[in-house]
Amino acid sequence: MKLFSTLILAVLLTASCASSFRGLKVRVQSPSMSEAFRKLSLALRADDYEVETLDSEAFQVVTQWREMKKEEENEAEKKSGDPMLVRIALRLEPRGTLYDVFLTPFVQSGRNDEMIPESGHPLFQKWQRILNKILVREQREED
């Protein structure tokens, strides 16, 4: 289990180098990075996730697998009847005076195939709303 968590963290660290990051990425100006990490960690726990690995110095957390809630499933998942599991990987990275938040949901079906859902998936929509409530995005000046 530790090896799997380490592998997930390694994938997350290298994912920022690749341009094909498939999770939610948000550039944030406030609250502070440590306060945002605390609030997001609490939001994960409030959503019934249990933390598998947490590194508060590196601002990274990976949850354990939990059963997907019905409102988190898309239509195909609801129709399949297979039990669906979900886990979240979260990391924050400083970017000058700002920081980036990377949140990646992983979904696993009863067939044991793990995947990152498409961006329109209900999990993405749910976490986008949560991020918008907790974080203040970078404000870009208009020309």
C-alpha cells in the first residue's frame, strides 16, 4: 500500500512537467498556501475521504479509495451497476507570489481498471465548486 501511495505521489510530481495534466489545475492568489492546504484537506475529510498519505511540508495528500456517491457518478457509471470507487490526489506548488492547486480524481470500477475521468464528469464539477468556494483565483489584468 505504501508503494502504491509513493507511486501516486511520483506520478503527481511528474504530471506537472507534462502538458497533458488531466486533473483540475487552478492558479491561486489567496488564501495562503498553508491555509488553502488545511482547508482542502478538511474538505476531503468532510466528503468522507480518509487520508492515506499526507505530507504537509510538500503540500500533498492522497486519499484512500472510498465508494463513489450516487451524485458523483455519470450516467454510464450509474447504468453499469458495477461498484465504483474514487480517490483524490491533491498537491499545491508555489509559483512566485501565487501557487497552483492540482486536484486529480481517480475512479475504479468493479473490473479494477483505474482511470482519471473526463473533465465534464460530476466529480470534476463537484470539486470545481468546492475549489471556487475555498480559493481566490489569480486575477489577470485586462488590456
